[in-house]
Amino acid sequence: MATNSDALLAAPGIRQAAVRSLEHRFFKAVAMLFPLLTFAGFARSYYLKFLSDAPPLPGGTAVHIHGLVMSAWVVLFSVQAYLGATKRIKLHIALGMIGIGLAAAVLVTGTITSLSAVKRGGTFPGFTPNEFLMIPTFDLVMFAAAFIAAIIWRRRPADHKRMMLMTMLCFLPPSLARLPLEVVMQLGPIFFLGVPILIGAAAFAVDSYRRGRVNRAFAVALGLFTVISPIRLVLAKTETWNDIAEALVRIY
């Protein structure tokens, strides 16, 4: 017969198991959110474009390569999140090596596509092409920083998972900016930069509550993400950034 002391000793273990179970479900939910928002944002302009009579996408082959690479990244992210949540660690690690190469391809094709858009005069209302280049540039820089941190902390699962979640937040703005919603045009950057911050804050709050403590790496990364997102809107309007953008476009 179990004694009260046995129950007390078992309680912490039961709580830890419950927290891990909740954490696994949480990251499974995140794994579903990323592809859903990506598809919703790019359905009309890319994934379901064949259903309309819209003209071909500007940018040619480079845009299609970037679309393929980003789609592969979204799928891999979701698969990796699922594998981690279901403790299929060996396969998760094996696919992680593919992820490193794919992340590099994301950065290269993302840069090329962004610069190509500037040359074509592509932008969002309220920005010149040079000014708007700041948005994808910072997305790519923050993605690279979060992914490198995730690789460095690959043997620290709690930190690794949360840095990978940050990589997802970095790539939500392009999808959100393309959602066929009136609020997107009404609020502009407030919407497509603000929503990822809100999602990150909600994830952080739920994560901290479930664990009973704050993950410091997640807190710092999300804090930087929250501060940098609005600051880049100010920097985009500066003459210094315009000169940098001009130089980047000339090099391209």
C-alpha cells in the first residue's frame, strides 16, 4: 500500500510528466499554425494561382525557386516540430542536417527575391521600394540569428525548440501581409508586424504558465523581436538606409 510520503515523492514526477505532455501538445499546435497561415497568405498569389487568370508572377524563375524552398522549409518545420513532440529524436536529428542546408537556401533565395522586387518597384502602400526592403531584410537577419541559436543549443531541447519557434515568427509577416482581409490594408505594418508579436507573446505566456517558470532564451529572443519590429519601420525612412538599399540593389 502506498504511503502519504510515497505520494508526495511521486507528485513532482507526475507534475513534470504533465508539463511535458502539455508542452508536446503546444508545439504540435504551433507546427500546424505555420503552414496554415503560409497557405492562407500565399493561396491567391502562389499556391492556388492556377485557378485564376492572373498574369504570371513577376520575378521569373527566381521567385518560383524561392517559393519551392520556402514551402519545403515550412513543411520541414512542421515535420520537425511533430517529430520532436512525439520523441522521434533520431529522425529529428537526421532531418535537422537537411534543415541546415535548407535554411541557407532560404537566406540566399530570400535575399535574391527581395532585391529583385526592389528593382521591379515592388513595395507595400506607404513605402518606397527601397524603404520596404527593410522589412524582408530584417526578417532574414532575425531568422538567421534565431536559427543559429537553435543549432548552437541543439543539445538543450527547451531552448532549441523555442528558438525554432522564433524562426517561425520571423517569417509570418510576408504571409500576413498577403491575407485577403481589409484589415491588412487598413493597418498595414501594424497588422503584419504586430500579429507575430502577439502570437509570440501568447506563446510565451502559455509556455511560462505551463512550465511554472520563464525560459530565459525565449524571453530575450522575443524581447529583441518585439523591439526590433517597430524600430525597423523608423529606420526604413532614413537616408542612411536608402543609401544602403541603393548599394545592395546595385550589387545585385
